[in-house]
Amino acid sequence: EVQLVESGGGSVQAGGSLRLSCAASGFTFVNYAAGWFRQAPGKEREGIACIGSTDKSAYYAASVKGRFTISADDAKNTVYLQMDSLTPEDTAVYYCAVDLSVSKVNGIVIPDLAEKEYDYWGKGTQVTVSS
């Protein structure tokens, strides 16, 4: 059974940093795409960062590009999201997700920020940024 467990959320002041972790189990950490999504109160869930297993290529939403960094440690079956220069607009529940039915181009996994691409989801972790 595939399981994803997020951790590292919490409360921080504007300008601060947090590092989220997503521990994965129940599948081999090869040939996957992993993504981080968030849902703020009253808003739809949005994809903010994704990474492909082959070459660890990463893509970001414009709202977080330059401030957030996604990474993956295959040996630990864990995906991370380093969040810097946080603002109150980053307040949301953050979810990690994995796509095991990945598409490849020239043998390289191409990750996607589209929610519909992801097969498995964690339960989320709350991030609150105060001004």
C-alpha cells in the first residue's frame, strides 16, 4: 500500500523558512514524479513544485519560483520542500503527491504540476505564516 506522510509544517513569521518532508512507502522509489501542492482557505488546490526521478528536473509555479526548492532523496524515499522568504500568502495546507504512471521523453521522467496526473496523496501539513 502506497503511503505518503508529510511533516515539517508549523507556524513561522514572514521572511522565515520551513522545510517540509514527505516520507513515502509501499513502492520502489524509481520512475516516479513527485509534487507538492497547497490549498489556502477558500481557494482551490494548486500545484507549486514537482520533480522527476530520472534527472531530478524540477518545475515551479510562478508564485513560489525562486523561494521554494523541491528535492528528493531516493535512498530515504523522501521528498522535501525547502521554503524560504515565506509570506502570509503562503499560508495553506501543503500536500505531497506521487505519480507512478509517469511519462518519459527520451527515457527521462517529465514531471507535471497538474493535479490530475498524481495517483497518491498525503493527508497534508499546515503551514501558517504570520506578518
